[in-house]
Amino acid sequence: MLERLGVQPADLEMSDAIGRFARAELAPNAAEVDRDEIPATRYVPQLAELGVMGMNLPERWGGIGATPVALILALAEIARACASTSSMVGAHYLATDSILIGGDDELRARYLPDAAAGTRLGAFALTEPRAGSNPADMATRATREGDGYRLRGVKHFISNANAADFIVIYAKTDPSAGTRGISAFVVDRRSAGVEVAPAEKLMGIRGAPAHEVALDCFVPAANRLGAEGSGFRTAMKVLDNSRLDVAATSLGIAEAALEAATGWARQRHVGGEPLARKQGLQWMVADMRTRLEAAWLLTLQAAVRRGAGQPFTDHASMAKLYASEMVGFVTDAALQIHGGYGFTREMPLERLVRDARILRIYEGSSEIQRLVIARAAFA
Ligand SMILES: Cc1cc2nc3c(=O)[nH]c(=O)nc-3n(C[C@H](O)[C@H](O)[C@H](O)COP(=O)(O)OP(=O)(O)OC[C@H]3O[C@@H](n4cnc5c(N)ncnc54)[C@H](O)[C@@H]3O)c2cc1C
């Protein structure tokens, strides 16, 4: 069955190893990471050792040449143990995919092998205080200065920004050209004029801090990704990939919630019998399983298309939309099955509910995914 879905034994081998690490190292500390807002970047060396930090990159650039299916399975394993960690890794992929897709070989060679080795962390900066769902609204400008550009503006909600070694910044080189006036640049985090604010106080994924970044910095022309005006196209391709990563994170969190719910329903007795015998709860579990399985199929289908070089933009959007809404339902139902205990911080349920909530918002909200899916239907 799994093979017919495009899952090869090598994909499973890789995710098994990552799953073992996630269960042994990430899961036992996930509550502490959340409670004390400990950045999940502390796991970068171990993740790099397992190949995770470069899993999205080909071997030529230091990656491990994993298939898109293997990437999904691995991220789901990580998210099942600690969603902050999968979000941190996802933000790193947003940055390295930008360089892989938009950059030339010189830039790829300068950044990607170190990024894959975990010695340089990336961040991706598209969003601004007044430009989220519609990047054309962005106000950050890149104006020619000497043999490079001056970047001026403010980016908002930038994951990994403080810990990052490099940030891929999207800025307008031609403000009159809408999305065709957007260009992308790799900026070293410690350049003069890159100011990272303290982390936002987040509802969930509290080990994956997001920051405002104020820019008034010089960047050499050699650090531009591709031609002037090609930044939006690059960002959209990067987001196609990352929407699968978000779907995978949704799957992992939902797996954790379903496992907790069935475990609780087996051992919790009400009225002399386990909750698992109550038909009302059985039906909840049946719906949780069915939606989780459907989300797996959509996500694997999109990953297989990506691996085969077929168009997958709307498939990635369907996977992200369905999986992120599925995990909202599954985590809420799992909390309900735990009754009052589920509402306490002693249990992981409330954390899973909080961590899942961002998945319907970032990397294109559910409403934006619907726009993408409908646009393809009417193309
Ligand atoms: C924790 C966190 C981490 C993040 N990490 C990053 C990062 O690393 N890099 C980065 O660049 N960004 C990041 N973001 C930003 C994130 O991608 C944006 O918040 C998201 O794209 C939504 O943009 P917005 O917040 O400006 O909402 P808005 O664009 O203001 O949207 C508000 C609401 O209106 C809806 N809406 C907007 N347009 C339409 C429409 N045409 N039709 C129907 N409904 C619409 C939206 O769906 C949403 O519900 C992060 C955000 C958070 C909270």
C-alpha cells in the first residue's frame, strides 16, 4: 500500500532513524521547550548529524538527496514529538530553498553546504507589518548603491531570525511593478543595519521564536538571488515546497493527539467501563482517524507529484489546507476525550491544540490556499 503511494523502503529507513531520535530526544523535552520558550535551535547539531538540516537539498550542495516523500515522513516524525522543532527546520528550509531555487551556483556554494551541515542557520523574510497574505503590499525597498543595494524596511514574524546566520530578504527593486518588482537577497544576519527585535509572545510553537527585523543595510549585488524582479516567482516556488512541510507538521501533531486520545480512552473508566466502549467517543475517534488518513493521502500525492517533476502547486495547497484544518479538529477532539484533564498543563493536549493553530495561518492562510486551489480549477 505504502509503496503504491510512492513510499520507498529507503524513505522509511530514513524516517525510522529520525523517528527514533525524535522519540528519544525531542518528545521528553517538548513540554519544557514550550513552557520555557527554549529555542529548538538547540537540536540543530543532532538534526544535522541525521541529515535533517539539508534534507531538502541535493547531494551536490551538501544535502542527502532525500525524496519529497522522505522529507514529509521525517518532518511528521519530528512534529509528532515537538512541533517547535519541525517549525524551526521548516523556516531553515524556506531560506535554503530560496537559495537553491533562485540563486546561482556561486551563492549556492557559499551558503548551502554549511546550511546542510547545521553550521549556518537560515531565516526567510517575506512578511511585513502591513504585507502578509499579499506580498505585493510590501514596503521594503532595495535601491542601488555602489556595487550593491541598500535595503530599507521592516520584516515581521520572521522565524529563526535571531539565531540565523543568514536571512533571505524579499524587497522591492521596482515599486511600480507590483509582484514583478520584488527581488530576493541573502543578507548576513550580523551585517551592520540588521536589527532583530525580541521574540514575539506566541500562543504556540513557543520554541520556534518569530521576530521583527528592521533593515537599513548594504548588500552586495552578488547576493541577489537571480535577476531583478524574479523574487516573487522564487518565493512562490519555495512556498509550494513549504506547504508540504506544513502539511507534514499537521500530520505529526495529529498522530500524537490521536495516540494520546486512544491511550486515554482505553484506560479511563467512566460508569464502570473504559471510555473506549462508549459509542459516542468511538465515533469521534473514527472521524479523527479518517480525516488523518485522508490528509496523509493528499500530502503523499502532492509529494509524489513534486518528486516526479509534475506541477503540484494546487496539490500542495490542498494538502496544506486539508491537513492544517484536520489537525485543528483532531487535537480539539483529543482534548475533549481527555475531559478536564485535557485542559490542564499536566497533559500535552493543550500544547498540541496551541501548536496546531499556527498551521492554518503561516505560509499562506487557509483562505489563501483556497484562492490557489480555486484559481487552478478555473485556469
Ligand atoms: C509564528 C509565526 C511565524 C511566522 N514565520 C514567518 C517567516 O518565517 N517568514 C515570513 O515571511 N513570514 C512568517 N510569518 C508570517 C505569516 O506567513 C503571515 O502571518 C501570514 O501569511 C498571514 O499574513 P498576515 O498575518 O499579515 O495576515 P493578513 O494578510 O492581514 O490576513 C488577515 C486575515 O485575512 C485573510 N485574508 C487575507 N487576504 C484574503 C483574501 N484575498 N481572501 C480572503 N481572506 C483573506 C487571511 O486569511 C487572514 O485570515 C509567520 C507568522 C507567525 C504567526
